[in-house]
Amino acid sequence: MFNPSRDQARDFLFEAWRKYRANEPLTALETIAVEAIAQHPEYHGLLENRDKYVERDYAPEHGETNPFLHLSMHLAIREQIAIDQPPGVRAAHQTLSQKLDSALDAEHQMMDCLAEMIWQAQRNKTGPDAAVYLGCLARKSASA
């Protein structure tokens, strides 16, 4: 299982965006990352200035969104959808995408559910529970 450090994950995003802008060949995973980055122009300047942002911390208690975490969650969700793992996540994404008229907006809703599942696993000192994730996705789909 690929489990990069914070610095490795950040460097991956910086390098994928650099290679894209330099018109260099991308790996399959870099292509997925660049597609997510391209949909977030608010992060382009950050990813073009590694020295300034590579070590920056983002405090949620101050209302800050961590752009590296945000983009990494897009990658995780897109991988989940591609392999339908946990089973049903692809259908949940399709339903949300149709209701919201946007695959990107659906992913943003899915991030809330992914974060909820991770938070519950940490709080309960258990592994991630796909039922928690899929239940949250079902509630999001019903209310969208």
C-alpha cells in the first residue's frame, strides 16, 4: 500500500503540476492529479511556488482549507470510483453527480463523508468503516 509522508504527498503535487506546465510526460497518477488541480485554479499559484508553500501548515480551527489535503482527497475519491471500492461508491458518485449536475461538486460532497468515516475510525480507535462512508453518501444523495 502506498503511504506517502506529508512531504512526499506535497512534492508529488508540486512535481505533477510543474511537469504539466513544462509539457513533460505525466504518469497515470500525475494525470489524475493534474486534472484535479486544473479544476482548482485557486491552487495554481500555490503549486507554482513550492519554496513558499511546501512547509506551510493549515489550521482548520482558523477556517483554513489545506489545499494539499483537498487535492489528495480528490485523488483518493477518484481511485475509489475507478475501482468501485468500497462497492457502491461509484454508483453513489454517479447519483450525486446527476443531482448536483457536477462530478466535481459530487466529489466535494463525498469528501465530507470520507472525512466523517476517518474521524469516526480515529475516535473509536477502529479501522475505517465502509458502512459509515456509504451511509453518509446515501444521506447526501437523498438531500441533494
